[in-house]
Amino acid sequence: MKPQTILAPSLKRFQRFFLPFLLLFSSFCVADERKCFRREEPEYPTIALKMNLHGTVKVKVWINPDGSVRRVDYIGGHPILAESALKAIKTWKYEAAGKETTAVVELKF
């Protein structure tokens, strides 16, 4: 038997059960020393799972002085993953600051 045949079922099991948990620990949420205290994790798109699609999505985030996200701009990554990332980041809440700040956020799928 080829090693690939043995590994294939375990890889599918890994994707189905552990991939959502990995998403919890794979995003970075720091903006010029402002900490993110409320963060919704992106939903892993079903089609991306079927396509075995993985990668990093880069997003530029504008954060209001009150900590709410004012604007998000897609910088790079796979478009199928980006839609989910943008939707989640819009709900994030950062700590308050004296002025508007920007950050580049990377989400790994």
C-alpha cells in the first residue's frame, strides 16, 4: 500500500473535526498596540473545505476611536476565503483610543 492511501482518511477526519478549532487560534488581532477584546471567528466556507482550500487572507482595517471597525479593505488571499474573513472582521471590537488607527490583519484558514 502507498502511504498516501493510508493518510487520506485521517486527513479528511482532521479537516472535518479540527479545522474549525484551528481557526480560533490562527488570526491576529493587534492594531498599533490596540487590543481586540471581542472577535468573531470567520466561518470556514463549505466550498473551500470541499476544494481543500487553505491560505492566508490579508485585510487592512480602519478602527474608530471608540474601538469599532469603520472600514475593511481586502489586500490579498483567496477570494472564497476573503468574503468570510471580511464579514467576521467587521464585527470585531477593539479597545478605545484617542484617534482612529489602522491595522493589517492576517487570517489563516
